[in-house]
Amino acid sequence: MIRVENLTKYYGNLRGVEDISFRVEEGEVLGFLGPNGAGKSTTMRILTGYMPPNSGSAWVADINVSESPLDAQKNLGYLPENNPLYREMTVRAYLNFVASMKGMSGSEKDAGIQRVVGSCGLEDVANRLIGNLSKGYRQRVGLAQAMVNDPPVLILDEPTSGLDPAQIVEIRNLISELKGNRTLILSTHILPEVNMVCDRVVIIHRGRVAAEGALDALAANMQADFTIRLSATGVADALSDKLKTVSGVARVELLGTSTGEESHFEVHAKGDDDIRSDLVAAVYAAEGKLTEIRQIRLTLEDLFVRIVSGEQEHDEETVNA
Amino acid sequence: MHNTFFICRRELASFFFSPIAYVILAAWTVLMGFFYSGAFLSYATFSMQLARNPQAAAQYNITPTSAVLEPVFSSVTVILLFVAPLLSMRLFSEEKKQGTLELMLTLPLRNGQLFAGKYLSILFIYLIMLAITIVYPIILSAFVKVDWTIVSSAYLGTVLTGMAFLSVGLLASSWTSNQIVAAMIAFMILLATFLVEALAIAASEPLSSILRHLSLGVHLRNFIRGIIDTRDIIYLVNINLLCGFLVLRSLEYYRWRG
């Protein structure tokens, strides 16, 4: 549905993106992640036909954006990062204008406007001036604008930035409702958002694709070892020694001891085998009492930090070489 | 074609939403009325003096059209020098500032349609402004015989000159995201075309003719005298084409730079 091949864009000497490639299948929600200035917006602007790339090609709805931008643009809805709105228009007039520009007319247009006014919760403000609306409502108007012609592809650039927590939840719910029947690219640097709505992520860093894949698969790849956080009361040294004897344990770290003789350990396992029950047994064997045990999962934050910092190390290596 | 119409309609709605529309229209009406009544009254006095002295009257070749309407039409250029930048300054600047230009450039819309829509919207406003002035020759015709061919030629000239002025304003607007800067640039360019005429008087041939031909104001003068010269028409139309072309270049550049 969406294909990006070897896309490169420089702003003068400044790197926007370099040699980016990825695909999004029909009906998929792709999270587009990266730190600020990584090239997320640049990629999206190229995809929407706003900006021509220096080299490489992009396809939206299987139409080459550079070759026939107008056809590609008819098939996509785009919410730019700064949510461009005409403040002097009413919500309805604005949606009417965008719908007309997207080639809708007559009852089809009326129905389209009615649909997005409903789905974006704009009934109460439809006849108000956009300039007088709150930021949350404006963001909804921006979304409504992108969806008014029910395009097969939606590209949303940081749809929740600058909103308060309640508004973020509203917008997220709205996006979740869109899942399934549309191909969606969502850029963000807010990670929980990705966890909630995206099927797959592309992480870009310094203008390149740093990682790509399903969230679970990415986490599994990055999770070199299996880590378990464990707390127990008892003699710390005895506990530590017993834990080390459990087969499959690579390393045991004593993180600290809190009041009430409770010790906290971090146990690193060698393989993928679940050794939690063995560890519990070891604790009792050392005559300790287990107070807490949990597996540490790599969160998207950890993943992101690892990828980003890994890239940096890699970059430094190349520089040194 | 449809898209051009939608852009034009949106621009007009937006224009009449802002107070600047009414300020411009009011100022225009007052100023034109001032110029007209001045010319009308001085002609009335002058013709009464000449009526008492038929020999002197024969020496002057004065018609009511030339005496009253010529100065009125000439003053259009002067007022337009201020009004054209004001009319056109917001068209691209505001969209750049608000970021809506990004929306425009990602909608299924050609750059040319965007330009045409915006251009037509201010042309439409300008035509409304000119339409108001039609009352002047009509009032005049109630008292004396008006040469309608000259009036038509003068209107053709003012429309064409106005179009050239507006396209210069539109071009300046496409260069910056600041409306004031856009208006100032347009004003400077238009002012320069007047100063060129002054230079032409001082310069020697052939530079003088070239400078004279470059001046926007000179071309209007022929139309006002009832002379429709293809050179004038071509010159004015060329300014529109040049500005249109440069606006499209400017939009392309904007896309590249992001």
C-alpha cells in the first residue's frame, strides 16, 4: 500500500533523511518513531507529495508520488505536525472547502462531512469559528479534514503533540477506531502511544532506519538476556549463593538491602528458558522468604534508548576508524 | 478548473471576513470621489469662464471627457500603488505563516490552480472597485456629452494596469511569510516603475525609450486618451505572465526547501 525506496532528502548540506526504505501493508498501522529532528516529518512530507526527494521513490496507495502526485494525493489524508487551519472559517466551511478540493461534490460531500463531524465529535462546534476553538477541538478538526474523503491512506504527523492528557486519550481513541479499514502511518515520539495503536514500528534515527518490525519481535531481538528482578528476606549472601547454583543463571547482582532484611537481586539468565520457578525454589532452599519476583520486560523506551544509543556508539566507531 | 474556483471563493470569503476589505473599499470610494468631484468642479468653473470668451475656447481643445475623466483615471494608478500591495499581501504570506500552505500543497491541486484562484480573487475585488467608479461617467453624461469609446478604452487600460499591479503584489507575497514585508516589497517595485518614468525624461535616447516602455504608468496614459496600442496590451499582459511564472518558481522553491 505504501512503499518507500531509498529515499534521500538533503536541505542544503543538512541531512533530512538518507536512504530510507520501508513498506506498509494494507490495513496496517505503522508507528513512525524517532527523536526530534530524526527525519520523521521529512519522510511524511515526501510521502504526501509536498516535498520532492533528492533521490529514491515513494508510493502511496500503489501510486508513485513523484510521477503522479495529484492521483496519490487524492488517496491520502494528511494531518501535518502544526495542524494547518484557517482560523477565520467555521468548522463546517473548512471541511466543506477541503472536501471540495479533494474532488467531492453534492450528496457525497455532505455525507462525508456529516460522517467526520460525527466520528470526530465535532457536532457541537460545527458552526463555530476555528479560531475560537480549544486546541483539542482544533486537532480533531485537523483529523476530520484528513478523513473527510475516506481515503485509504492516512498520514498523521504527531497527532497528539501539545494536547493535555485527556485530549490525548480522546485522539488516541479516535485513531484506534480508525484501525482495520485504513492504512495508517502515525509519527510520534511518545512511546506508549505506539504500544497502544501500532501493529509495527519503524524507528528512524539521524535520517536512517534504525530498526523495523513488529513491536514484540523487535523487543525479543533486542532483549539479549532474560532478566528477573527478585526480592526476598533472609541472609543476603546465602540467598545469592543459592541463586547462582540454579542452572541457566549467568549472573546474580545484589541491588541492595532494605529495612526488614529484604534483599533485592537482579538475576540474568543465559537462555530463553523460564527459570522463575527454579529461582523460587532456590530462595526457599536458602531459608529465605520470597517477597517479590517479576520478569523485566524491555519497554519500548528501553528499546528506543538502546537503538538510539547503539547507533551513536556505532557512529563513533566509524568516526574513530 | 473547479479547484481554482474553490480557492477563489475561499479567498473572497476570507477577505470579506477581515476588516481590511471594508477599509480598502471605503478608502477607495472616498479617494476616487474626491478626485472626481475635484476634476468635475474645476471643469465646471473653467467651462463657464470659456463660455464668456469664445475665442479662447477655440484655442483649447477640451472635451468634458478629457477634462474630467482623464485626471480621474490617471489617479487610479496612484491609488493602486497603495491599494494593490494591501489587497495582495496576505494571499501567500498568511498561508505561509499559518502553515496552511502545506495543506494546500498536499491537496490534489496544481500550483497553477492555487495561483490562479488567488489571482482571480483579488482581480474580482478590483473589478468591484472599478465598477463603483462607473457612476462618475454616468453622472457626467447627465450634464454633458460623454465620449463612451474613450471611457471604454480607459477602463480597458485601468483593468490591465490593475492586473499587472496585483500580480506584482502576489509575487511579493509569495516571497515572504510576513504580510507587511510583502506589502513593502510590492510597493517598492511598483514605485520603481514610476521612478523609471522620471529617469526616462532625464535620459537620452535610446535609453529613454526603453525606460519609458518599462514604466507601468506610461502605458495607462495611452488607454486614457482613447489609444489602444497592442504594445501597451502586450507589455501589461507580459507583466502578468512574468509574475505568474515567478510565483510558480517561488512555490517550487518553497516545496524544495520545506
